Amino acid sequence: MGTVMFFGLGIGLAGVVGVRAYFPLILMGLITRFSETLVYRPPFKVFASVPVILILVGLAIYELMSVRVYNPAETPVLFNIGFRIIGGAVIFAAIFQGFGILVGLIVGGILAMLSFLIMVRLRDGYKNLSSGRNSGEMAAGIEEATAVAATVLILLIPWISFVIWGVVIFALFKKIREQDRFGNDNRARTLRQGNNWR
């Protein structure tokens, strides 16, 4: 696997960590533990140890439960952003060796944070497909399915990460454009109504 493929694997999994913090770390820990094909570089092999994997499983269960009750933007900042930044930093720096460890940690953390912020921005769109208590569960289910599918796909085809990031960024800009257009329409309607009252 070449440098570009490892870079694609790193940016892809760091992005998935921004959506669901622990699943990619658990899967990569198991792969590192039981396979010689794809492994963490030495400083990060502790994340493939049994105690760390069990801790990650516990945190993953807590995350799965919490996102069904709260909107990600409303849950504690440390849990939402802090753990994701740490997870993204670790998984990128551990996989991609083209950068030094410090630079890798910074890049991975930024990617995870960016992915999380995009998820929060896009989440309202598919929450509107349902209402009430079911909306949070539906949104969580979509995110979990996306995280699992993306992780498996990225592990099988690392270069697909570039496509996924492109599609997500395109969807974000499209949503921003739609919101701006909706806001402009509302302002124009308000002005027309004001003129009619004169």
C-alpha cells in the first residue's frame, strides 16, 4: 500500500471518527492486533491492547445511547468534540507515517473536528424527515450506518476517502446555499408585506 493510499486511509478514518468516535478505533485496534497487513506505528500500538479496546467498546456503547437522547450540539463539549479530536488525531498519526507524529496528530484532530462540525450542520436536514422522539433516533441510526459503511469501505478501498470528503463538502455547501436562499426569500417576503401595509 503506497503513501497516497495510507494518506487516504488516514483522512477517511479520521473523518469517520468525527461522526462516531470509537468504531474506527476499535476496528483498527483489532486489525493491528490480529493482522500484519495494516498496523499502527509503534507509539500507538497501545491502542491495540485488550484493556484499551475494552475501554473503547464501553465508550462506544455510551456514545450510541447518548446520541439518541441529545442532539450532538447540545451534549457536553468534552464528549462531543474533545474525544473526537483525540480519536481523529490518534488514528491519522498512527496510520499515516508521511508526517511526523506531532503534525499527524494536529492534522487528524482538525479532520475529526471538521467532520463533526459538518455532521452537526447537516444533521438538522435529515432530522426533519421525522419528528418528536423518533427524529433523534433516526438521525443517530443514519449516522451509525454511515460510519460503519464508510469505515469498511475505506479499509477496503482507501482512495474512496477523497471521494467521500468531496461529496460531504459538496453537500455542506449545497445546504448553506439553500439556507441562504431561504433566508433571502423570507426577507423579501417581509419587505413586501411591510410595503403593503403602507
